[in-house]
Amino acid sequence: MTVVPIIKRDHICKLAEQGKRVDGRNFGEYRKIEIETGVVSKAEGSARVKIGNTQVMAGIKMDVGEPYSDSPDSGVMTTAAELIPLASPDFESGPPRANAIELARVVDRGVRESEVIELDKLCIEPGEKVWIVFIDLHILDYDGNLFDAASLAALAALSTAKVPAKRFELGDDYPLPLKEPPISCTSVKFNNVVAIDPSLDEEEIADARLTVATDTNGDIRAMQKGLNGSFTREEIQKVIKASIDNGREIRKQLYENIGK
Amino acid sequence: MTVVPIIKRDHICKLAEQGKRVDGRNFGEYRKIEIETGVVSKAEGSARVKIGNTQVMAGIKMDVGEPYSDSPDSGVMTTAAELIPLASPDFESGPPRANAIELARVVDRGVRESEVIELDKLCIEPGEKVWIVFIDLHILDYDGNLFDAASLAALAALSTAKVPAKRFELGDDYPLPLKEPPISCTSVKFNNVVAIDPSLDEEEIADARLTVATDTNGDIRAMQKGLNGSFTREEIQKVIKASIDNGREIRKQLYENIGK
Amino acid sequence: MTVVPIIKRDHICKLAEQGKRVDGRNFGEYRKIEIETGVVSKAEGSARVKIGNTQVMAGIKMDVGEPYSDSPDSGVMTTAAELIPLASPDFESGPPRANAIELARVVDRGVRESEVIELDKLCIEPGEKVWIVFIDLHILDYDGNLFDAASLAALAALSTAKVPAKRFELGDDYPLPLKEPPISCTSVKFNNVVAIDPSLDEEEIADARLTVATDTNGDIRAMQKGLNGSFTREEIQKVIKASIDNGREIRKQLYENIGK
Amino acid sequence: MKSDIELIDSNGKRLDGRGPEDLRPIKIEAGVLHRADGSCYLEWGGNKVLVAVYGPREAIPRHSQNPLRAIVNAKYNMAAFSVEDRKRPGPDRRSREISKVISEALEKVILTEQFPRAAIDVNIEVLDAEAGTRCAGLTAAGVALADAGIPMTDIPVSCAAGKIDGHVVADLGKEEDNFGDADLPVAISPRTDEVILLQMDGHLTLDEFNKAFDLAVNGCHVVSEIQKKAILDKYQSASEAE
Amino acid sequence: MKSDIELIDSNGKRLDGRGPEDLRPIKIEAGVLHRADGSCYLEWGGNKVLVAVYGPREAIPRHSQNPLRAIVNAKYNMAAFSVEDRKRPGPDRRSREISKVISEALEKVILTEQFPRAAIDVNIEVLDAEAGTRCAGLTAAGVALADAGIPMTDIPVSCAAGKIDGHVVADLGKEEDNFGDADLPVAISPRTDEVILLQMDGHLTLDEFNKAFDLAVNGCHVVSEIQKKAILDKYQSASEAE
Amino acid sequence: MKSDIELIDSNGKRLDGRGPEDLRPIKIEAGVLHRADGSCYLEWGGNKVLVAVYGPREAIPRHSQNPLRAIVNAKYNMAAFSVEDRKRPGPDRRSREISKVISEALEKVILTEQFPRAAIDVNIEVLDAEAGTRCAGLTAAGVALADAGIPMTDIPVSCAAGKIDGHVVADLGKEEDNFGDADLPVAISPRTDEVILLQMDGHLTLDEFNKAFDLAVNGCHVVSEIQKKAILDKYQSASEAE
């Protein structure tokens, strides 16, 4: 367990009291976001997303398999995240730890609960054969805010994915049927300020984290609080507001990128 | 590896030389036994058994599955024990250790070898579909003598279990078909005395342990010796005798409890 | 991580400079090889091979199962090696480590890539049922050169294996269909000499290891370099030459032994 | 997942007869286990949860120790027989996520800096499950920690709210959880209303969120009173026994 | 499991021609491995077992050490090819239970207090299996421990008895184990007849148990002589070699 | 596995138009990651590989430390989406073998004795796979190690050769790997031509082996130039940025 140097914490907090962030951003401002799709030829869909120095790759693979017995007419989706040791000196190889599991589950719920993938259109033979969609997330470079980078990479990869019908002799390939996705925005709280899109330095000293996914209407589609601090009602309101505002901008950039 | 304090050992042994046990019992006497059934609504059958402060919960779940190829007309049973860290400061979470495995296997053999569950009556379609009976043991509070508490909890849970035929659209629910169960009684040896139903203190200083399961006829249906000490032929005879006697009493209490 | 005593290294190297090996052999000479087949009654085929003090047992088991979807007309083979703690004070029980995995994979490739087992003759029903061949290697005594001992044990066990057709009610048992196997010979390099069939002492101080499998024509069928040293082109040539020569002798001994 | 079940009728009555703001029946008992340093048994609707606290004690292995404070290890575990279809024993991804968010929530109220290098283990065992087990588990953990005498700034408490058939209601039951529109589990420190756990799945407008959030916080305060009574009962029966 | 096979005929002869008290043929060889500190190869009927002993040596990891005595780690392992249907490599629940009861039995005779913080590893490898492998394994372990020079109060030895077709007999063979009524493996310290391993599955009246127990103990004494001869042979060939 | 595909035509042209000695297109970029101490992104034909180097740093756990030198942990990992049929995440037997042979090859060139008790972690991530990933991974690892400033006697480099339709050629492509006769991956220290990795599967006469070996070594030298240029580019852009 690393003890974050007191000096770094003091520095970041002192800046915060002056209304400043370490990298000069406003508290409601994201780092530069870059989205690149179609980066892996073997995948049905893929994307590399950078938020500042943080870099996540998502790949979509599809297979034909059996549906769950309680939803015989629906395709199946599954999400896995690997915090591979490539991305950080602190990540170890081995079975996924709590952090990787939380990341995968939050991205998974963001896609699943909002029914981004139209699973009911992925049935091949009711009760027998459906499409299975695998979302695999590889964290390549970790400089904070994995949740947003991973969610966005998953959405960008899904948005450009083709159902590989030809490979399975099921007709021509066609785009994966999708609904409008909610966009996840994460804020952290430290020294009683709330800052969106935390860098690694900020994450390490943060008391609490809150991720809010919002849709085109500004409705809330998912939330996840983390870390061992707390939020007041007012702070939650503030985080939601910032998530709606930034979510709108990020959605615009995603749509431009995938030509929508 | 804990070294049991010498002082505690000396105290228990000194008492034993005077013919006494720490908690005032006779060497052939059980602590108070409490049996409560039907404690979990989701289970097909369930029971919570207390022997003194030791507390074990057993739950029965059933499913429909394939028979083993060498017994196509028989249902299947399986027993798992979790020494969950709830029950003792010394239990760790993680895959089951040798103690939990021995416990599960001894309880399993007690039920299986005596054919308590009439598995031949649990065939739905020969070679295709049979009932699978899962016995799951959760140790809730560990103050010695898990074998007897777990066995008794398993038997009480089985005795009140219903085959969930309705849930699987296989007709009406009906009681799980059972034969008369053998009752397990465990004794330990320390300082050359033999004491039945050991408390945790006694278990920790014991040289050897012997579990004997007996049926209504006083016949022996299973035995398991444990720990790194030994028994003489005479001591074994003594343990068997005490097991038959106490087994009769415990069976009576079980039958009263399950209304038989 | 054991640091091999400097003294032993110096001794072996000094001898090498005088053109000698610790156990008096020439650099191109094997220790005594013993092959015993049919040593396990439950196995379809079995062999115990000794090279000096090194001792490996191989057992062949067969089962009926499904073919791989990309080769529906072929049987399936799989190789597992257990470096059981019986064989060396340094082997630990638990899941196979890198050394055991490399050993199993090198033996597996030696058999698979040279198509020693005629898998296309092990089809029972195309796409449905084929024979599965399990090669299990148990290292019993480890005094160096496991690769050659394990390969030879696998080949000897395969050579005497019977397809257990009767047990599966598929007609009479018949010999497992095999082609001429390549023979693996391993050399190591230390102190700039190249020595074949390293003893454990030599392996522990070796810089680099090279295994070469050759067939009856003297063609190369597999190679595997190991350890953190290097070979020059000339050294590789020398190793190949020695592998062809010794391979011829070992094949002769194998054939005599299995009565071919 | 949608269904034809009408989850709330025209009079605002829910399937089990509750009004929108009503919680399911709750029963809490402190100090129910012999070995544990602190324990709690809780029934909440059809949920049955048992919690045992061990610690503070030296954290093992040593490299897991924090030299500045105690670590809090909540372990949420569902018994194999606690659900309709038997659950494979051992932790799955869901239970590991819940363990993580509960651990983080409890760390906020426990005075961990009083016990550097120590571990406080909070074992949460779900014996019977019927919607809302994480709220039930965290609530029972709060009582078990108090029973163990662990110093805390407050007794943490949890309650969910959600949306069913377009109505915002407190404490979703089984069918409401399965066929409802949104679920919002919340845990707070009740003296300050600080939010220590917050998750949401589903679809809520901002207004609905605010309404649901307030219902959940109100629910927390209702449950908090039951917690305090359980702890008091334990101390009274303990002092009577003396 | 019952079958139509008649396991014992009217003359008291068993399937392989043995009388009720006869053991299957046994062959024991000590000191068969180069690397091990002590070793033994044993054939008992169709069973083939190899045992290697390492130690006493420092127990690893350190937290497994007992400051007062050596720990004894018996590891019973069946080769994948030792049984009719291939066994998946690695320990299963059965082999872990057998490892535990054999470790406990060996601890009784080994003078473990002479080697605090040490481990004595007893690796039991079943190469060919045919009823009674735990007795064969423990018996071979006794010889391998002696071969390793581990100080013991006695050389432990094991033999089973059981019931087939209503008759009590010694040392069940394969079909007798599969279709018999009861199996009673016993291990003793032969100098004192103290029982260090005892398990029973099946159905025995008290009288039958007593009879079976005595048969098993007698069997142990028969095997004990073969053990002693194997150890003697090893020492003689070793001293001849000098 | 044989097929009807003609892998090389009568003019000696291969499926993708290459001649026997030609390599697929290669692109190498050094220093592409922020967190890593050294990194490299490499495209080689259809392969895409990313390597991150961490260290030298204290080896953990302590018992893995070598008091005389650093240990080199190469970890070769294929992304689940890098192959036609999704690969289960996590190491399998193939990747663990490749990790081992690459670790051993890198240890030869790294001056490990300068960093006793340390670990140098070389994480090789295959993002897109198309024949020859181990050569691509080792080659990228060489650049990433140089980028991390790890002292080495040389920058290791790798290239394969093989046999297709009876012809010896360099750097097998996808179909050539699937339907060819032999594959021979080689890695060298290019300043001395010492061979640090060598594996072969298939069937080669001694003459064919020699020819293939020389082609592979020549290929290594071609790739080595591209490596050096990538490292130079990185230093130049770094110094320009100052």
C-alpha cells in the first residue's frame, strides 16, 4: 500500500484553494480526448481512446452461442477489463482484482442497463442460437479516470462494430444494432472541491469519486460512487450537472468521430 | 500455526484428572442441542443447528441435471462446506482448505454411504434427467465439534426438504424421499481420557478425534479418526458405545423436531 | 532462487578445460539409458525411462470425445507434465510452472508436429466422435536432461499403447497407429564447451541448452533453445550433428525394446 | 426487463400493500454470535443477513498493512442456498464489487487512524436474499461494528429507493427490483446525511433522482432508529445479565 | 453398489482364490530413488506406489513453521494414468482428505519435536491403483521415512478389512471394494497396536466391526514384517556395496 | 496441415507478392507510453504489438530476488480481440512458454549483474496477431528496453524463416504459417550474431536448416536497422522538444 507523498497532496490542495488544478484546467474541464476507431483488424470493432495521457483500447469480438434460458430471444453480452501491467507500475498480472472488476462491471452496466446493444435483434434461432458480444478492455496507459476512458472506448468500438455474419455463414455482415448510448463522466472530491476528469495525481489524493452516465435528454442512466469519502446532497447535484454538460460535448465528439 | 497456551492445556488436563470438564459436563455428555428447521425461504430445505455455542446452517437446493453415466437411474448428491470467516477468527476466505474438505467429505459420506437420500427415486428420465441435491453447509459460529453439528444440520435440512417439482413443471412438490439416517457422534482423547462432543478448548488440546455414525439398530455406518494421536482398541470400543447411546438421544430429538 | 555454489561450477569448468566431464563421460556421450514398457496395468500404454539417475514415467490414456471443429476427421492429443515434488527437493506441488509447461509443450510438439500419432486414423464418426489420446508424464527422479527422458518415455509408451476399443464397445483393441518418431537429443553449453545429455550438475551451471529432434533420415523435426546464454552458428551445427548421431543409437535401443 | 405485472395500483398501493414511502418490515438483533468480536442478525423483508466483525487485529499478510491506519475488509458473501437457483460457493464478480463499495463506505465512519497496521474484518453473510441485500448487509455491518466496540463517527445505515411503473418509491421488493425502472441504493452517515455509498441503475430524470434520493435518505433515518434500538437492547440485556 | 457377482464362494474362497484372512501379494523395495532423502517402491495386489521423503528441512513459507516441532506434509497423488478413466492431474477433494489423514497418522510416530520449524515432506505417488491405495501409500511412507533416517518411535503400517457378501475379510480387492458392504482401513504403530488411522464406510454390526478390526490389525502385522525385511535388504546391499 | 493454396508461384513470388528473402513491412515507434519507463509500438505485417518496460526496481516478492543480478520478467500477452476466435483473457500454456523463452533471450543482452535483487519487467501486449508475434514481441522489447535506458550489450532482434511448398523463405505470413512445412524463429544479438532464441517446428533437411537459418539472421539485421532508426527518432524528437 503506497502512501501518497504528503508534499504532493499539500501542493494539489493548496492550488485547489486558489481555484487551480495542477495541469491548469478548470475544475469542470476535461483533458484533451482523442478517439481512434478501427485500430485492430482481427476485431469486429475496436477503438483506442486517450483522455490526456490515459489510454484505453477496446475490442469487440462476436461469436455464436446459446442464449440464457430466461431470455431465449436475446443476444448475450459480456465485458472484461484487464489492468495489464503494461499500463502502470502498480498493476500486477494475475486474476483481476477488485479495481478491474469494478471497472468492468461499471462499463458493463453502462452498456447493458441502457440497452445500448439491441440484444433482442441479435437472436439467430430463438432458444438455440444467438450472437454473443464480447467487450474486452485493455488499459494501455494509466494516468487517471479509467472509468470514462474505458466507457468511451467501449462505445466507440461498439459503434463501429460489424456483426461477422459472413464468417459464420449467416449472410452478409451488418452493423451491430445500437441505441443512443449514455456518456459516463467522473468527478472526484478533494479538499472540499469537486473536479471532473481527475488525473492520476488527483485520483490518488481524492476522498470520493462519483461517476454519472447521462443520455441525450440529460436523464441519469447510471451512477457509481467510489473511494472512502463522502458527498453532500449539494455536491452530488453539482457532479450531475457537470456530467450532463460534459456528456453532451463528449457525445458530440464521439458522433463526429464515428461519422454519425 | 497457533501454539495453544500451555496454561489452558494444563488447566483442562488437571480438571480431567479430577474427572471434570471445563464446562462442568460429564465426559459422556453433550452440550445443549437446538435444531431449527425451515429457516431459509429460498432453500428447498434448511436447518440451523446449535451444539452449545457452535452453530451451523445447512441449506438444500435442488436442480434438474444429467445422471452419472455409471448410474443412469439415480439422482445425484453433492456436499460442500464453507468455513466462512464469519465463524472464527482463524477461518480465512478463499478456496476450501483441508479442514473444510474433510468436513464436507465426512458429512457427504454419512449421507451417501448410508443411502439416506433415496437417489433411485430421484430419476426423472433414465439416463437423461435426474434430480440433483446440493447440500451446502455454512459454519456460523465455531466452538468445537463441527462434524456432529454439520451432520445433524444436513439431516435436519434434508428431513424437511421438498422436491421443487412445481418450479420445474414436473408436477406437485413432494417430500424428499429419505431413509432413516445414521447419527454422527464425535469424541476426542486428551490426557488419556475420552470426552464426547468436544468444545473448542478441548479440541485444541486433543490428541485424537473419532467420529462414529450409528443407526437405529446400533450398527456402525461410518467412522473417521482424526488428529495426530492414537486410540487403543479399548478406547475405540468406549467411543463406539458412547456414540450409540448419544446417537439414540440425538435421533429422538431430531425426530421430535421434524415431527416424525 | 538458488545460487549454485561457485566451487562446484569452478570444478566442472576446470575439468571441461581438460576435456573431461564430472562423471567421466565424453562430451558427445549419453549416460546409460534404460527403457521399460508396460509398467502400468491401468494405462493403455506406459513406459519408465531412465537416463542415468533421471527417471520419467509416461502413461497413455484414451477416451472417446468430440473432435476440434477445424479438424472434424482427426483424433485429438494432449500432453501434460507434472514436476511432482517426488522427483526433486526443488519441485513444489501446485499448478504447473513455466518449466513444466515448457517440458510438456516441447514433448507435445515433438509428437504432434511430426505426426507420430496418426490422428487421421483415430476418427470414429466424422465431426462427432474421435479418440482422444492423453500423454501424461511423471518425473520420478530428476538428475538432469528431462526433455530427452520425457520425450523418450512418451514415445516408448505410445509405441506399446493399444486403442481400448473393447472398453468403449467399438470392436477389438488394436495397436495405436504410429509413424516413425523423431528422437530428441539435448546438449548444453558451459565454459564454451558443448556437452550432450547434461547431468543435473551440468544443467545448473549451463549457459544455454539446445534440444534437436531428428528422424531416421537425419532430418531436423524440432528444435528448442533454452536458458539465458547464446550459441554461435558453429555450436548449433555441432549440436545438430551430435543429435543426429546419438538419435540414431537411441532409436535403435527404442526399437529393440519395443520389439520392432 | 418489463413484465405485465402492475407493480403499483391506482391507489398508490404496491404489490405487498405498502405505500410509496413505506419500507418492508425490519428486525435487527445485535450480538448473536459467540466467537465474533461483534455481530448482528438482520431480517429486512425476505432478506436474512448475518454479520460478524473481527478486529482491530494485525493485518495479514504484512505487506497489506497501512502504516497510517487500519484497513477495512468487508466481505459480502451469498450462501449457495440463499437464491432461487443455487449459487456456486465463493466470490463472484458481483459480490467482489459489493464488498468493495461497502468497505469504502465503512472506512468513512470508522476511526481507522486509531489502529495503524490493523485490519477490521466485516464478514457479511446473506442467508436468504430478496432484493436490497447490499443495503441490508451494510446496515447490519453498522450494528455489528458498534457491537464490536469499533470507534466510529456514526453508525452507517443504508436504504434504497427506485422507480416502478413510473412512480418513485422507497425500498424496492423482489418483483419491483426485477421489473422496475430504476434502483438507487444509498448509504449515509445519519448524523450528517453525508452520502457514503451511492449507485444507480436504470433511468431517472433529474427530478425523479432528487425525489428518489430524498426517499432513500428518509428511509435511512427510519432504519437508523431500529439500529440504535437493537444496540441498546443488547447493552441492556448484557447489563441485566451482570 | 450391489452386483450379481458372488464375491466369496461356499468354501470361503474369494474371487482371486484368497481365504478370508489372506492378503494380496506384497512387494516392497526401499531406497529406489536417487534424489530423495528416503524412498520406497511398493506393489500390493494391483497397486503400485512410489514414495519419496524429503527432510527434515526448513519449512517454507515461514509462517507455516511450528516453533515446537516439525510439520509432516504427506501428499497423496494419483497419476492421471493410474485409474480406468483418466484422472485430471492435480489434487482433488478425495486426495486432499487422504493426504490429511495420512499426515496425521505419520505425525504420531515421527519424533517431530526433535526438529522445530522444520518440514518433513512425504510424497506418495500412486502409479497403478486397485483398491486400498491409502493403506499401500501409508505403508510405503513408513519404509521411505525409515530409509530417510527420520527418527520414529515405530514404523507405521496399514491394512484394511471389510465385509463382502456378509463375510468379514481382510484386504479388499477391486471388485470386493466396488461391490462389498463395508471397508475399514486401519493403520497402527505395530509395536503397541495403537491405532493411528481409522476410517469406515458401509455397514457393520458391532460384532462385525470387532472382527474386521482384528483382521486389519493382524494384516498390519503381516505387512510390518515385509516392511522390516525391505529396510534390512536395503541396509545389507548398502553395506555390501561399501 | 496441408491445403490446396499455392503459397509460392513459379516466379518465386509469394501470396502477398514478396520474394523469398523479403520481409513484411515493419514500422517501429519508441517511447509511445506515458507511465512506462520505456515503451515501443511495432507493426510488422498484420501484427500490432505494444511493449512497456518497468525497472530496474526491487523484485517483489522478496524471495524471488537474485542477490547477484536482476531478474528479467518478460510477459507475453495476447489481447482477447487480437485473433480470429476470441482468446480467453489471461495467460495460457503457449503464452507462458513464449514469455519464458523471450525472458531468457533478453537476459543474455541485459547487464543484469548491475542490478542485484532488482526486477526488469517487460510487458509485451499483442493487439493484433498475424504470424510471427514472438519475433515481433522480442524485437519491440529490444527497442523498449533501449528506450528505458536499461544497459545492454546489444539491442536484441528477432526474425523467422521457414519452408513453404518446399522453398525456404524469410518471415512467414499468415497462410504460410498455417500451411507451410516448417517455421524457424531466431533471435540474435546483432553485433556478434550470437543466437539467443531458436525454435523449430516442422521438417527441414540439414541443408534447408542452414539456408533458413541464414535467411533468419539476415532478416534480423534488416530489422535491426529499423530498430536503431526508431530509437534515434525518439532521441531526436526528445532533444528537439527541449
